[in-house]
Amino acid sequence: IINASQLATPPLATRHELISVHSADYVDRVFNGQLSRDEVRRIGFPWSPELVLRARASVGGTLSAARSALDNQISGCLAGGRHHAHRDFASGLCVLNDTAVAT
């Protein structure tokens, strides 16, 4: 259906983009590995720098796909759908809410 040349590595969502829907305190604690044990348990994955990169890339991919869809009438993000995250806490494997940021 698609070939490798049609795939792109997403940009990482910036702090500025993320705090448009998430609290600045929460985003900073995610970035700096300062989540409590209960907050990490609620995610369902242990915190790691790679988890933060993946979360930021998922949001960046959804943002990039949304922008591309406006220009090209079609697009998609293979890693999106992280919609369980709330303004100030993660939930159900979702650290950041890509859908809300893109909206």
C-alpha cells in the first residue's frame, strides 16, 4: 500500500507544544524523570529517557500527520493514538496525549 519512501521519522514534540494541553509541571517531571512511583505505575511502563523520546515522537508524528493531511488531504501516524493521558498524569500506557495536542 505504501513504500518506505513514503514514511518519515517524526520530529520530537517540543515542550511548548506539549504544555498547550498538559500542565508545565507534569511535562517537566516527565522530561526529568521526576514522576512518583504511583505515576509510573499508572503508565504501565518504567520511566526511561527512551520512554520520553518515544512519547515525544508519538506526539510529533501525530502533529506532523495532521499538518500533512491539511496539505495533502491524507496522512497518518503509525504510533499515534496515545489518548488516555490527561492534563497532569499518564494513564493506560499513554504518557502524553497526542490527539489533544494535535487538535
